[in-house]
Amino acid sequence: MDLPERPSARSGWTALRHRGFAFFIAMRIISQFGTQIISVAVGWQVYDMTRNPADLGLVGLFQFAPAFFLILVTGAVCDRYNRRLIAAICFFAEAVCAAVILYLTWHGSITVGTIFFLLLLFGTGRAFVNPATQSLVPNLVPEKDLSSAIALSSSSWQVATVVGPALGGVLYGIGPEIAYGAATAFFLIGATCALLIPKTAQKTTAERPTWQSLSAGFRYIWSEKVVFGAVSLDLFAVLLGGAMALLPAFARDVLDVGPWGLGFLRSASGVGSLAMGLYLTSRPIRDNAGRTMFIAVCLFGCFNIVFGLSTIVWLSILMLFLMGTADMISVYIRETLIQLRTPDWVRGRVNAVNMVFIGASNELGAFRAGMVAALIGIVPAVVIGGIGTVAVAGLWAYWFPDLRRIRQFGGRVADDKRQP
């Protein structure tokens, strides 16, 4: 039961007074711990086995591919079936993948090919869980608390992004089996938290799967130019700014730090995102939202450039921190716009498209960065990518003037909008 709300108690934290959302935050933090530990451990293990930056790109590609090829299925499933149950099943599947890597590593029979295959299965679970969890938030809180809930959800993800990589680096330094064992446990606990979320009022669609119903997410995003501009801006900006994917190479070959150092490098961006997320929780953006988002994306690209040129550990960590703060501003504005402008009946399909765009910007961006780094070197790959991000911010500001001119978020769209 939701706790009674006192007028004097309203703040950026009021979303946590809803029991279902509190379990959702616990699920998000704990499961993301597992994901971050896997990312650090697999990245270091693969690069340690091959010393080829292109393989770091393949790590991202194999995690992204399922979301891309299943995009029409994942969103439709999230709109038709219980989203919290989907999340629980997917977390359990990810736990199985982590446990298999643990077993093979323990017995010394792990190969790069096997890791890529398991990452493909792991990515399949993520392909379903991401739109399910993204679509679940508006079902757990009333509209007046949605902005707070989105900021808290993003901040909770960043808590794991801060602690998870550092923890993953420390655990992998002790032994890779320890890291994979911890990830397995985190996924199982996350599945339990998902099951503890009370059943929510979800506007499901009962229509038979057709091309029209499956492609509804694409058509809705295309028709809502503000949403399309925000989603595509993130896609191309982060696709080009792929510094995070090359951190194992920077840690070993440029900055000369070990797996523990890699963990702290990966955490730096999360610290910045968490700090900004907590700030936005108590002081949400109330004006000039569109312009603020474009400035944040531009700064993200500039910080990428400086990071790529840096050979000093503290400067590299500072740039990663600032990249995290800029990215958090962009994420907060984009996710609030999408959730407020998308009716619940199509939210799963819209979020499936959105998560594929995010996956393309992250995992496919990692693949791009790895391939370019293999051709011209890791430093030029990051610097050129940062320049591209700045260029994208300028072009999108020109191509999507309505997005640039948005001042306030406005109310949530009616749930019957465009519903067949």
C-alpha cells in the first residue's frame, strides 16, 4: 500500500513513497550491479586473451544484436504481457548466462567464441528486460511524481554504474570466478525484487500481432517529431562518442593501470551521472529543456575529445566524470519527454525502439569504436568520435527546431491517443 502523502513532505523523493516503485528501484540497482560487473569482467578477460581492440567492439555488438533483430517482438510482448514478470524471467536468464561463464572460467575451458555466444544470449535477455522496465515506471507512480520517478530511476541506475565497475574490477582482481559469481547472485536477487512489485494497472493491447501493430512503436515515434528528434540525437551522439568501450585498452596501454584501475575509470562517468541525477531529483529542469539538452550533448563530445588526448590518470578520470554529468542531463530530458508524450498502450513498443536506439548508441557504438581503433589507434578513434558528437548536436539543433524550443515538459499524453 502506498504511504499517505503529507503536503509538507513533497520533494524530489516522493516517488519512493509508492511501494511498487520502491521495489522497482531495488530491482534496478541490484540487477545493474550484475550487468556492470559482467561488462568489466568480460571486457578485461577478452582483451587479456586477445589484446585486440576490435574484440572489445565485438563484445558490444553481440550484446546489441538481439535487441536489433527482435525489436518488433520485444515491444509487442511488453505491451501484451505483464512487464514485471517479463523482467523477472529475463533477470533469471541473465543469471544463467553469468553462471555458465563462471563454470567455464573455473574449469579453464572458456574461449572468446564461447564468451561471444553467451553474450548473445545475455543480450537477448536485455532486449526484453529494457523496454519492460522502462515502460513500467509510469505504471507505478501518478503523473505528479513521474518526473521525480524518472530522475530517481536514472540515479539508481547510476548508483550501480558507480559502484558496479569498481566492484567488478576489485572482484576480478581477486579472481574472475568471484566476479562472475557475484554477478549471478545479483541477477537472482533482481529477479526476486521484480516479482515483489505489486501487480500494476497496465493498459495492455489485445490485438492480434500484425505488421501494423508490431510497427506501431516506429510509426508513433516518426509521427511525434519531438520524440524522434530526442531519440535520434542520443543515437548518433553516443554512437560517435564511444570512449567507454575502449577503456580496457586505455587502462592497459595509455594510462598503465590494471583491472582495479579500469574499474575506477568506468566508475568515474557513473559518479558524474549520479551526482547530476541527485541534483535533478531535488532541482528538476523547469525551463529551456530543449536548449539545455543540446548544450549537454555538445559538452559530452568536448569532454570525449579531451579524454582521448589525455595521458594523465586524474585528468582522464575528471573528463569521464564530466561526461557522466552531461550525459545524465541529456538522458533525464529525453526520458521525461518520451514517457510524458507516449500513451501506455504503445509504451512498450516505443520503449523497445528507444532501447534499440540506446543499445545502438552504446553497444553498436562500442563496435564502431573498436573497429576504428583497430584501424587508426584508440586515441584518434576517441578524438574523432568526440568531434562527430559535437557536429551532431549542432545539426540536430538546426533540423529539429521544435525540440530545441521546448521550454517545459508539459502534461502526460492521453492514453487513448492514436489507439486503434
